[in-house]
Amino acid sequence: MRIVIALGGNAFLRRGEPLTFENQRQNIKIACEQIAKVWPNNELVIAHGNGPQVGLLALQGAAYTEVPTYPLDVLGAESVGMIGYMIQQELGNLVPFDVPLATILSQVEVDKNDPAFKNPTKPIGPVYSKEEAERLAKEKNWSIAQDGDKYRRVVPSPLPKRIFEIRPVKWLLEKGSIVICAGGGGIPTYYDEQHNLQGVEAVIDKDLCSALLAENLDADLFIIATDVSATFVDWGKPTQKAIALAPPDEIEKMGFAAGSMGPKVQAAVNFARNTGKDAVIGSLSDIVDIVKGKAGTRITQKATEISYYS
């Protein structure tokens, strides 16, 4: 079975933890211990987020004032190289020695006329006071937005149109490799007037890009691994319930929050609707049961109505 696993940011960093290399490495090791359990008899493709890492690189770059800061697409490429290296090493320590692993830097085409470019909403990097944020916005031509009692830089989050490196990913899978790709939603690129490919200052949603990846690869199963066991209704209330099975059209109508579960549900819906295969949102710690069909929220055209775990 060909499985695409989209790892959430919590796979690398727990809430409140400092962004040290050792913390990230330890968390990746824990994640890889789970992924290794479903490697036997399956083809694995791993996608992942990179928000905290890009934020740190931007901060480190800003500390060196001799040259202009590097653009966001370049920082994205740097971060996915680092994360891919750690996943390759930790997962390589768990699977047989002769199993190849490879990280592919994935350029993803976006539409330069995507409405997202006129309405930046994706927060990146650290938080600032209002005064500091306004100064940076003027100085660096940033867009800023309130985030709680602080402010953050916000960038466009256009929809992914095409993953350029999809053929090398397929070739590697055919040779038995575990592939890490589409990190951080891929590196956003577009064609200019001369039809030359260029990077662009944006962040593509990791889950939406992973769904496109899974669809392009004809994956049998698409797993969005997060820090909760399922998609819930009435989250945090006494009436909360975990969804077990859902048809794509029905769960799409439920209106999950744009900042948390919304993009994950939309990504799962896109995959299930476009391919007829199943997508599951659930906890990485339950991945063995997710593959067996016993855990997580399974979005599938085989379901006729929404059902809940008892």
C-alpha cells in the first residue's frame, strides 16, 4: 500500500519547548519510531511542516545586518533540507540498512494572481510588540497582523497548483525508497513573463499541498498526523464527540476553524473526493491502528453519513 503521511509541526516541537536542535531531533526520533511501525510491506512518503524553523532562520538572518535578509522561499528550502536530514537519519536507524531514504526539495507552482497575494493571512516567525511590528512593517515592507496581545508578520498562502518534482518522487518509490518531500507545503514558485521559474514570498498550506502530493502519487491512503486522536465536534465542551467516519461532502459543511482543523479537513476532503480513496486525520501515536482502519477520523466516499466514536 502506498501511504502519504503529513506530519504536523508538533512532530518536531512540543508546545512551549525551545527550538533547540536537540529538542527537534528527539521529537523527530519519537515520530520516526511510529512511522517505522507501518513501513513493512508499504511504500512511504513523508511530508511535514516547517513554520517554527523558518521563523528561527528569519530571526538568525535578521541578526546579521551586513547583507539583506534572505527571502522566504530560500529560508523554506534551507529548513526542509535540515528537517529532511534529521528524518532520514532517525528513520534510517530504525528500518533495515539497505532501505534507501531521500529528501526531495519540492518546488510547487502557485498562481501569481491568486487572491491570497492581496490578502496575506499566514503568520510566520516570532511575535512583536505593536511598535516594533509597525517599525519592521515600514522598514521591510512587511504585512503584519495581531496575534493575541502581540503582532506577527503575515504572508500570502496561495493554493498549490503543481508539484514540479513529482516524477523523481515516483522514480524513487519504484526503487523502494522512503521519500521525504513537499516539506512546509513545498517551495512556492511561479513563472514570470519570460517563462522563467521564480521563487515567491509566500507559504503554501502544508496539508493542502500534501493532499495534492498524495493525489499525484495515486496513494492508497493519505494520513494527516496531528496532536489529537480525531476531528471533534464541540471541541473543548462537555458535548465533544470524535468523528469516526464521514463522507467528504458532509464533513466539509461542518465549518471547522481556519486556523486549526479547517485546512486539515479540507485537504482530506480534497483527496477523498478527487481519488475515491480514504484520508484519515488522527494522532501519530495511533498510526498502526489508523492504517488498520481502527483509529482517527476517516473521510471516505464509502461512508453514507457521519458516525462518531462511542
